[in-house]
Amino acid sequence: MKRFFLIAILFLFGCLGDAPRDNPLENQNGLTLEGSVHTFYAPHLPLEMVPVQLKKLNLLTYSDAQGRFEFTHLKPDSYTVIVGGQNFSKDSVRMFLKRNTSLTFKVDRLPQFLEIRITTHHQARWFPVEDAYFVQVYIRATDPDGIGDLSLAYYNVPELGVRDTLLPGADAGEFYAWQTPGEFNVQHVNQLIGKAFEMVVEDDAGFGKRSGPVFLTRIIEQTVQLISPVGLQTISGDTIRFQWQSVYLTFPFHYKLEIFQINNGVISIVKTMDGLPSDQTKLELINSLPPGDYLWRIYLVDEFGNTSSSKEGAFQIP
């Protein structure tokens, strides 16, 4: 009889199988998915205010000052965690959550645009007789990981199928391109009106920031007629008197005057006077220029930086 009861007890325990091993608190309160977000570059510092999304439940949180985030009361299931966005690169993990889990992410702080300009520049000239038109694309950017992290800038004009890389400017973080209409596959700059430009700046890690659409603001067709000095006029006194015809436009503008010296066929700028009011048509300048041949121009400049220049006037200092 004792043997019968012993066999019955052993059989009963065999039918029950293994005892449950899950943490009873996890079953009672749900699972926790936590983690931390750090900089892409060493020493991998914690990052604050990085978006963290739990895709399946459409939950969104942000990393705290220590770079940490947390989702609680979760059921065992498949989840996708997306970290980054806005001003950060994105990283993601897809996983099946069956126990409390901790994750670590490293995201790049993206470059930021400080200034974007697309300006048109109309230049009247003696030869060739046709006026010239140019477009300048300019970007000034920075990077939270240091200005030296910026490595590449370019623009797209999707409607024209045009993309070109910008050249580094004189100052760190500056990039520019000086283009003719032909480089956009159009015959005249006015064919670019209404075409959306898209700017992109990238860092050394290859992560980039993309701008929204940017458009040309204006093409200034009118030019200024110079009065004097012209025709290689000789300036012998202590004062150079510049004079030009007045111009009337339907938008705000000012004048800019530039003087160039011709030295063995090389033309170099020697003086710029910007911000001259729109009702000014004369300027007197103390003659401190060394002997030689000179050119000068007057530019119309609007509030966006678009310009239109006169033909050159020539004068001589004996």
C-alpha cells in the first residue's frame, strides 16, 4: 500500500512540470524597458531631450539630464524602439520583450543651419554686350559636436535634376557656390523663379541636416548709368567726385560703390562703400589712391542681397 501511495505522488509531481521561473513582480506590474542615450563620438556623454518612441504603442518620451528613458507596465510582445529625430540622428532596435530590459544608444547631434541665402546678381558690361547673370548659393552652419565636424554642403533643385557641392567659405561653417544659369540647365536666371532649392549639410560621420524649400526672391533688371568719372578721365585734384543717375524702384534698395585698380592687366578691388542711401547720386572721396588706372561700379542692392551693377567707369590717377 505504501508503495502505491509513493508511486501516485511521484506521478502527480511529474504531471505538474517545471515550476514557474518568471519574476512574480514582472507578471504583476508588467515589464520595464529602459535605456540611455549618449553622444555618437567619444567619450559618449549622456544626451538630454532626445526623442524616444515605442512604436507599437505610439508612446513618446525624452531622455533626461542623465540621458535615461523608461517605459513601464509593458506586456510581453514585439516592440520597435526608435531613438533620435529632430536635431539628432536616428537609431532603432526591434525586439521581443519578455523580461525587464535595458538598452544603450549612441546618436549624432546633427548640424544646424544658421543662415541660408540664394541671391541673384545682374552685371551690365561693355563686352560681351549681353548682360551677365549669376546665382549665389550661401550656407552658414554650425555643429553641436564642433564646427570642425562639418564636412560637406550641397544643394538640390529636384525639378531641374540639378545637384552641386558648395565650396568652403573664408570662415569655418560657411559654404557657397557662384553659378551661371547654364549650370542649372536653364538659359536665363528668371527660369529659376519658383523652383525649390533644398540645402543639405553633413558632418564627418555622414549624418546630415536637410532644409525645407528655398526660393529666389528677386531679379533686379534695372541698372545704374554712370556719369563721371568715365572714359579714363584723369583725376588730378585732391578729391574724386563720383556721380551717377538716380534710379527709382518699387522696392527698398541702397547703393554700393566699388573701386578696382588695374595693375599689369590684373584687376583687384581697392575700396568698397556700402549702404549708400537710395536718394544719393554723388559721392566725394579724398584722393589717396596711388597713380594708376582704375575702374568703378555702382550696385543696386535690395533687402535680400540681390544686386544689379552698372557698367564700369574708368579713370586715371597721374
